[in-house]
Amino acid sequence: MALGVKAVAFSYVTHVLGIAGAVLVLVWCVHFRGGLAWEASNKSLIFNIHPVLMLIGLIIIGGEAIISYKTLSLRKEVKKLIHLVLHAVALILGIIGIYTAFKYHNESNIVNLYSLHSWLGIGIIILYGIQWIYGFLIFFYPGGTTTIRSESLPWHVVFGLFVYLLAVGNAALGYLEKLTFLENSGLAKYGSEAFLVNFTAIVTVLFGTFVVLTVISQGPAENDYSYSAI
Ligand code: HEM
């Protein structure tokens, strides 16, 4: 099943939303929240790395990895390589991003893993890692038999989209949680920063939506450049 629209058409909107989301999260964390730092006496600067890496890494680069298969007119082997490398970058940035949230908590004497956001976050990063390792072993190296590959492919697609959408939803929870903390500490509920955070969340959700729309629309014609990912 595919929507009667070319995937590339949706992918342009996806790229624009990705750039907009990256700019918005950087404006928030650098301009409004004081910047990013790995070591600092102001521990909030360590936290700021978390939303930046989770959005630009796991969500945006991860989304580009997903749609690359459907939009690039390259040889199958090249697309496979681009897909797995972009997902590896997304996963590594996601792991570093989660580490910074723990680092911020530990250095600020705040307990870890107390929220729904953090529980879902741990589940998501573990499932993303499992999905990447399974995909690597079955579709890339050493590679499964033709039967295992063709039977795994629909599960790889469905499970991959499921984990990705969970990540997009969890990022929305993360913005909500952080904004609620800030508003409880005095940030104006209708102020410019509150609007900026909510708009960043909306752009994140729209980006995820367009990743899915791109994936379920028409890829390149069935030839050497086809979408038959195995
Ligand atoms: C899919 C993307 C994301 C994942 C997988 C994720 C995962 C996590 C995890 C595992 C923690 C727990 C750290 C600990 O307990 O020490 C955490 C903390 C936190 N994250 Fe995220 N995060 C994501 C995106 C975001 C975004 C975009 C924001 C926006 C600001 C955010 C805000 C927070 C906040 C405020 C905390 C500290 C409070 C808490 O532990 O719930 N997260 N995140």
C-alpha cells in the first residue's frame, strides 16, 4: 500500500521542518537558556545538551535515515549504507544525549528515572539499539538467508516506525515536562520562551508526521534503484 504521491514531494517538507526544528531548539537552549556545556558550575548548561542532541540526533537524523531509503535514487547497496550509518549517528547522539540528562541529575543531586518521560526514554533507546543491531546482522553483515531477510523486512519497517513514533511522542513529553518545571519556577506562561518551546514541540510532531507520510508514499520505480530493501 502506498499513497498516490511521490515520496520526494513529502520529503522536501520533511527536510524544511527538520531544519526549522534544529534552529528552534538551538535558539531555545543557547539564546534563552544560556548555552550548552559539558562541564559547568551552572548545571543547567549540562542539561541543555539533552534536548539539542535528542532532537537533532535521534529525531531529525533518525528521521532522515528512515526516509533516505524511500527518496534517494541511488544503488540499493549505497542506500543501505546511508540508512545504517545515519541510524548509527542518530543512536550514538541519542545515547550521549541521555547520558547528559543523567550527568545533569547526578551533579545536581537530583534522583534519576522518576518520570514517565525517562522510563519511555530508556525503553526507546534500548529498542532503537536492538532494531539497529538486528538490521545490521540480517540485512548487512553477515546477512541472513533470503527467507529470513524477506520475512524480517515488514517487521523491520513496522517496528522501526513504532519505535520512531514513540521517540517523537516522548520528545513532546520532554518539552512539556521541562516547560512545566520552568513555569513552576516563575517563567511567564504566555511569554516568548513558553511559545518558542511549544512551537518547537509542534514542529517536532509535524516532522515525525512527514517522515511517516514520506515512508507510506511512492518511492522510486522498481528497478535497481527500488525500495526492496533486502
Ligand atoms: C526521544 C527523545 C528523548 C529521549 C529518548 C529522552 C530520554 C530521557 C531520559 C532517559 C531521561 C532520564 C535521565 C535521568 O533519569 O537521569 C530524560 C530526562 C529528561 N528529559 Fe529527555 N529525552 C528525549 C527528549 C527530550 C526533549 C526534547 C526534552 C525537552 C526539553 C527532554 C526533557 C527532559 C527532562 C526535563 C528530563 C529530566 C527530568 C526527567 O528525568 O524526566 N527530553 N530524558
